[in-house]
Amino acid sequence: MTEHSRPTRCTSTTAWSLPQCLTALAVSSLIACSGTAPVDNSDNVPPKQGDVVLPSAIDAPGGPATYKGLPLRLVANAAPTVTPVEGVIGIVCIGMSNATQECSEWIRQIASSWKSEVNANVRVVDCAVGGHAIEKWIDPQFDATLWNDCINRKLPQAGLRLNQVRVIYHKAADQFGVEDDGTSLPFYPSPDSDYQNFLNNLTVFSARIKPMFPAVQAVYTSSRSYGGFTSNPARGEPLSYEEGHALNSWLSSHASVGGVWYGWGPYLWAPPCDSGKTNGTGVCYIRSDYQGDGVHPSETGRLKIAREIHSFFRTQAWYGM
């Protein structure tokens, strides 16, 4: 398989027929089509009511209760234990092009404007690589340019040893969100949807973490931000939004894998500002937050997302001052 070839897409093994899956728009459809139903672990939040079929921020207070039967509330796994090794807590960013741009901005800001707000023990290394989304991080063919390059080159350049990597920040996304002819994959709840593929890819990815980073204690994961400014079906809506639901569902049954904690990082999806709505942290996106392709963040978009990452991690006891 060449660097730009497409891995074989996973399909559901459910015994339900496609029409049955397509008509099941309650939580039972998630059980049938993905094998897991998300668990609502959050407390002290206002009740939500009603089901919608248009994207609505998963973390927004109030509003509808479900999207196609999927809970509109982020799974809240218990906080992880993160400890320094010889005074250092290493964080490694993993993902593709958006991830490396956003992580690089985060690193720049915590070395300057936000330095006084971050534990001096924390060191962040950008190991994300453009054009290499989750399908390539789970493919051993790319180990040399991804995992091995991170461990053998990027960590030493940052003065970080492998045993000091305690946290992974994964900006997770499928790279191949379309059919071979470029048309959109069917959306949730189809068993052949990008949602289902992403669930499967997250499971394979989690099995690779501990062998690559033996000392890691926690993996924080974010899904895509808003995709409505592009006409590219592999990056657009509702694919970008439904990957957030897939992550939410996956985390509900994978709070720990191989002794490593898994949970949400910052929830970065938010509606366009002209909708008059935001996500739960008050964020919305405007066209100028993106480059011309409507996919990659502009300078203002990178700073906006880096601030969201930093603000989220400040809620974690090990990160802040």
C-alpha cells in the first residue's frame, strides 16, 4: 500500500439489515450498528429534551437531548492520575495537518503568553504529521515516519525521554471519509458510515499506545472542529460532527485500555457564528478562522483552538500552576 492509498474500510458485523439500521434512530440503533451505547456520566447538568437530526454541539447546555438517538452530552470519565518522571510531564500531540498546526500554536503560546499558567514540569512535543490521520497511525507501514520519528528524533530534540511521556493529546480524525469515487459515505446510523469506521479505528489505535509509549498514563482525545466551510465531503458536515459522536460513544466503553486512561480533551466542534449558537465553552467559528480550503485553520483559527486546548488542560490538576 502506497502512502496515499486507502486502507480497507471496516464494516459492521451486525446481523441487522441496512434498512433496519437506517430506521433505528434511538439509542438501540447505536447498540445494533456499533456494538456500544454511550453512557451519560455527567452530573449537575440541566435536563435536555427531544431528538434532532441536524448537528447540535454535544456539550451545549440545554437544548435537545439526542441527535439521531445519540446523547447530546459528553461522556465524563473519572480524572486520570498523571505524575512527573524526574520532574517532567511529557505531552505528545498526535494527529494530522490541523493537529500539527494547532499543537504548534499551543506550544508557542505556553512558552510565552501562557507560561505563567502552566506547570513548569510540563513539556509538549508536536508529533502530528500532515497527511497522516488515524488510518496511518494504525498502519505499521507508516511507523518509521510517525511513531519512530516521534520517539527517536522529535522527543530528543525537545529534551524529552520516552519514559517521561505521560500524556498523549490526540486530535483524532479519519482521513478517508469518502467512497473510492469521492462521494460521501453514508451517515450515521448506517453500518457502513464514517462513524462506524472511526469507532473501529479508535479501538485499533488504542492498542498501539502502550507498546509505543510504555510510560503513558492518559490519552486525551479531541475530534474535528466545524467542517461546514468546505465543499470537500471528506472534511465537511455532518461527517466532522458525527466523528465527535463516535468518539463520545467509544469513550463511554473505553475509559481504560491496557491500564491507560482515555477521555475527552477539549470538544472543538462548534457551529458557525451566524447561527447565533455556540458550543459549551462559548466558541463558534467564522469563515476567516479557516484558510481558503475551509479545512485548515488560519492564524486566528489556530490561536482560537490553541486557547481551547490550553483552557481545557488548565482544568486538569497536573497541568496548571
